[in-house]
Amino acid sequence: MVKDKLRNLDLNLLKLFSVVYQHRNLKRSSEVLFISPPAVSQNINKLREYFEDELFIKTTKGF
């Protein structure tokens, strides 16, 4: 069930998702969140695995 799956989700990952979505840039998102760009990338990968979805697609204009 969806409720059970969301129960185990780290809410900090949703905050990260929101910031990356707003800024469409990992480096800028890392500055806003006060974490390193590799940490942002690792956490995006956690979300991708969790939701079994690509979530963001990199383009020349950002995500």
C-alpha cells in the first residue's frame, strides 16, 4: 500500500526534492541546503530507487 511505503521515507529527501525542483541545478541546490553537490546527487539517487523513477532528467538548461 502507498501509505506503508511512504511511512519509511525520510522527509529530508522530500525537502531535497523540492529544492532541486525549484532551482533545477544541483550546485545551487547544494548551496541552499548547505550540503555538498555529491550529497545532493546521492540523495536524488536514493529517491530514484525509492520511487523507481528517474525523477529528474538532465538537460543543457538544468534538470
